[in-house]
Amino acid sequence: DAKTTQPPSMDCAEGRAANLPCNHSTISGNEYVYWYRQIHSQGPQYIIHGLKNNETNEMASLIITEDRKSSTLILPHATLRDTAVYYCIVRVGSGNTPLVFGKGTRLSVIA
Amino acid sequence: DGGITQSPKYLFRKEGQNVTLSCEQNLNHDAMYWYRQDPGQGLRLIYYSQIVNDFQKGDIAEGYSVSREKKESFPLTVTSAQKNPTAFYLCASSINGQGMGTEAFFGQGTRLTVV
């Protein structure tokens, strides 16, 4: 079973920041938080991951709370092309354990 | 280009026939994975392989088989024993993180329809 909880859906106005929350209250010390998104009928796309520090790349920012029990993915200026299902996943850093997907959050960016 | 390739994109088969889905990667990744996705649902793990000549069952392995004879290839066979084979199938690969988090990369999927 997925170890994360996400809201089933969210809306965001185009050009505004999209803040997608994720709860992972049972996360272990060696588990990373990963975010992927899936645009309709395509393979999931990697966005970002982190252990405990906040992370930023060209796509998004990841804010992890100090106790690591929750995190927020931030898309700073959402566009219509960001409409997708966003998955938050926790996964150990060592080895090659599979990603376990939940139902994710369906983000709709509205013009 | 480096990446992970699934073929074909669309596949139609008659009920009762076995069918093999291809997945190839040239990323030199150690591990490969197969997932199934049904409409409106998340991805479910079928099989995964962390090293050549070894693989493990995932959550929904019944009716499927795999092989990992080469590092770059991980074909999935959907057998006639799979009761509801019509679905979107996704392959992924990742490198051994050695304690560091590393991302997995996905192919673009094969949509299998059994009629």
C-alpha cells in the first residue's frame, strides 16, 4: 500500500503557484520523498525528490517539514500544460526498491 | 538518444493468446520494473528485476511472466491466464542509488486491448 496521503483533486489558476500537499507520517529515516506527474495516457515523469532539505530544480520546489511527516510540491507559475495527476511517493534510497503509487492528486490548471 | 523504449504503443490481441510487450533501456540502469494501470487508477507493480537473471513478483504478478537475460531488456508476457489483460502497461528503470535517492525513468507505455 502507498505510504502517502494526497488530496484527490485541486484547481489552480494559470500563472499562479500550485501547492500540492502530501502526508507521509510513517516515513523512515532512510526514505526519500519523490514526486512524479502523469499527463493523460503518457508515462509518469520524474519531477523532484528529497530527503530532508528543501530542494529546487527547473520544474518545481520541494518543501519538507522538519519532522519529515509531510511535504509540499510547489509549481511556481502553473501553466495549462501542468494539468496532470501528481504522485507523492516515499522510497528508500539504497538499492532499487520499486516505487509504490497511490492515487495521486489530479491538478487542473484553469485559464 | 538515451532512454527507455516500449513497443508497440498500441497492441490488439484475441482473447486466449499470449502476448509479449517489449521494454528496452540504454541508460545502463541496473533495475527494471513493469506496472499496470487501469482507467482512473494509479500504477500497480507486476514484476521487477534488480539485476540480470533475477526478478521478483510484485503485487499483481498472476497471469504474467518476465525474463531478464540482458541488462537492457525486460520483456513482459501477458498470458492467457490473466483474467483482465486490457490495460495500459508501463516499464521503468533505475540505477542503484547506493544509499542515495535516485529517480526511476518511465517509458511511454503500451496500451493492450484484448478482444
